[in-house]
Amino acid sequence: MSKIPSPQNNKRACLCKNGKYSRKCCDGSFQAQGIGSITKEILTGVWYGYNVTACSNQHTHHVHIHDTQLTVGKTYYLRLENNHNECYTIDSTSHAEGIHVNSASVQYDDCADCESAN
């Protein structure tokens, strides 16, 4: 029994040569393979991950923020999703998602400047 790479029963759309999908393009070819459900979550923007150190107690966290790049070596007042809101120094970038940053202040040169402003 041979396998058919794309639907030929007119129940699902297939990929046409013009890049669109139609039931008329289901000819059994590999190019016309059906893709099933095309619903998905739409992501807006990108996120950036960082390793940070709290100015108050040197505790470290993995954090991420959407659509905003922070500068490694600078300090920010971060409002974190877990309510650990304080000044943090950005130690490095990270590929780990970590705790969500709800908001970040303007950048400061160091912990003392950040803490005196916040």
C-alpha cells in the first residue's frame, strides 16, 4: 500500500504553488501537504533575558522584559512580577526567561544613584 503525501479527499486545504491554501491544490504531491489546524498564539514583540543582582542584598535573579533592552553593567529600578521591586544591576544577558519584569526605570550608573532616586 503506497502512502499519499497530501490529502485528496477535498476535506482539507493544501498548499498551492502560489503559496496560498485551497482544496483545489490537493493533488497528492509532497508540495501540497495538508498542514492541519493553523490556529496559534500570536506573540507580540520580543523578550530579553538577563541575570541581575539586587543592590540591597546581592541576591541574583534570572529575569525577562518584553520589547525593552537593558544595558549590561547599568542599574535599574525593576518592578518584578514576584513583587521583588528594587534596584538591580544587570550582570549579563541570559537565554532563560526567568521572572517577568513589569517595568524598568531609566538607567543609573550604580546602585547608590538608583537607590537615592527611588
